[in-house]
Amino acid sequence: MEDGCAGSVIPVPNVERKILAKVVEHCKRHVKNTAKADEHALSDADLKARDSDFIKLDQATLFDLFKQSIKNLLDLLCRTVADMIKGKSPEEIRNLFNIKNDFTPAEEQEIRRENQWAFQ
């Protein structure tokens, strides 16, 4: 390993093995691709396609990755969640993420009135 730390142990508390493996996989793919002069570098379209395949995860793994993310992985994860909720009603989003609606009908009506633009 670089910097002579191959024999060192780097503690990574509270990170499941499968999550760490996904983070490392993502990092390796993007590090290899940062040097565009490299003959093996992927085009932006190919990298985006691989990212789309990479991010096909169950919801629990997706959110575990959020907790362990680095910037461009976080961008990919945010885009994935945004795509999951795009075009959905508030009720559909609550169902998707198991969010309890704790508003009274009157409170919900008031929120809808104040934020009409979001419900068009």
C-alpha cells in the first residue's frame, strides 16, 4: 500500500463489512477514472452507466452507504433517492420510506395551503 501503511490496522468502527466493500469498490472505480489520460479510463457515459448498476441496492444498504459516504458517492446516493421520490405524492413518499404521517388533517391542509407550489 502507499505511504508504507500496508501492515497498519485502520479501525473502522460501526461499519458493516458489506458497506465498507461497496465504498471501496466505488472509490477504486472512480480513482482509476480520474486520470483521463489513462487508456483504461471510462467515458463519462460509461462511468454513469456503471454507477447506475452499482447503486441498485436495497433501501437499508442505500441508507447505510449514506452514513459512510464520500462526496461523489454521496452525490450519487442523493441523486438515487431524489429519483426514487420524483413525481410521487407525499403519501407515496411516506409509504416508500415508512414515514408515519403525524399531522392532523387540519395541519396537513394548512401546509398544503401555504406550499401550494409543491403540490401542483
